Amino acid sequence: MGRDGWYLTGDVEDFLGRAGDFLRARPGPHVMQLTWAERVRRRGAEAFGGAVLFGVLERAGAVEGTFYWLAPRGMSVSPLTEGQAASLAERLAVVLPSLPSVSADHAGATAFAGAWQRRTGVTPRMRDTRLRLYRLGTLTPPDPLPAGRGRVLGEGDVEEAAHWCREFAEAVGEEADWDVGTWGESRFADKRYTLWETPDGTPVAVAGMNPLIGGQVQVDVVYTPAGLRGRGYAGAVTAEVSRAALEAGARDVVLFADRANASSNALYQRLGYRTLTDWSVYDFG
């Protein structure tokens, strides 16, 4: 540990060496920190344009906060107090005078957005899509399950995985600027996907899960085509993936849901997921 204050580094191993225990102690609120640090560690900074920056707030030998910045994705911060956010804005304004966005738990994101506005004069705008982060309590699969079964996609199923993820991205308004050839460069490539198939083998829903990181698995990408919704397929495939995460050794299983989607929020709660925190993203100009 160095002097008190925000320590900045472009070295992900340095970041995890300083902040890894802090992040793993509360993996839920730090899910994005853990996920993206691991992606940079595995793929290298070059996979994300080479522009990465990590930060650790150190006080009296202890870690109190963290952030990461990936251009052009923006930055994400751990839960911060108003004072911690103000000190981070002051530090970053010197080295990153322009930021596209910040994402975090609602209180932390709001604290930083306000501090950044006071420091730079840039007016933040909260995105309309507001998320809720859930953590699994006791898994309660649907009873009865819809007819069919789950099928895990393997290394030979890249084209099928890419197809489903493109449909998901288009449905949620996320950029899908990749094809099968550049699939490995996307954020979707490091997940394991499960399809729910009807008895005749027709795929009707998909769910993905990130690798086990810090004792935690994030269920990420849950999608059913519009014409097939309301038949229990999403619940069945999400339960399959949640069970697989637990069997892989996860102590915590988390997922995000759009707060405006009452159906998906109710579904996850029926499966045993409980609210951990609300999540917000602010854009800066």
C-alpha cells in the first residue's frame, strides 16, 4: 500500500493485488469490477483498445473503494460515499478530463455524477434504462417445467451462440458490432450458454453465465423471442443456468434485470432471486 488517496494503475495484476480481497469480500456490489478486471487479465488491454485504467482508494493501509475505466465503455465505481466520490472526481479530472459515462449502484453512481459535474461543469444525464441487481437465495425452479430440456452449447456451437446473442442485443438496444469471425472479441464470448429446447429439439430460449470469479457467477443474457414468451421457457432456462452456477461452486449467483420489466422481475423473484441493489448509468455529454 502507498500513501493515502486514490492509487491509479494501468496494470490489472497490480490492481487485483491491491484490491482483490476487498472486491471478493462483497462480490455482489463489485460484480462489474470483478468481471471486467478478469476480462482484461485474460485477454490483455489490447482487446479493449489498449486504454484501461484502474483505481484503488487506500486509507490507513485498507482499501475503501475502487474503479475501472475502459475506453470507450466508460467507467464503473464501487459503492462510494459523497466524500470518496468527490476525491475521485478531483483525481480523475487531471488524467481523464473527458469521461463518457459512469455506472454503479444507484447511490454510488449518483454521488460520482454529482461530483464530476461540480468539478468539470459537465451535466450528467441518467439513462432511462435502470437496472436492479439480484442475488440468488434458495433456488426454486418452476413447477411444472415446460416440456423440453436444457442443452449446453459447446465450442462447436459458436454460430448458434452468436445468433442468440445478436437477437438479445438487438432486443435490449445494445450494439452488436461483431459477427461470427469477431465473436471472440465481444463481451459475449466468455460465457457458457444453455438453450431450452422443446421435445422436438427446437430452441426457444437462451441463458448465459459468466465464469466463476471471486466465488460468484453472474447470469448474463436471458432471452426468449417475443412470439414465444409467456410459456415458461425463460424461467426454465434461467433455473437451469442458476443450478449449473451453484454446481460449479458459486457461493453467490447474481443477475441484472430492467426495473421497468415487471414480468422478468417477478420471474426472477419466483426463482429465488432477491434484490441486492439498484443500478444506474449516467452519461456525460
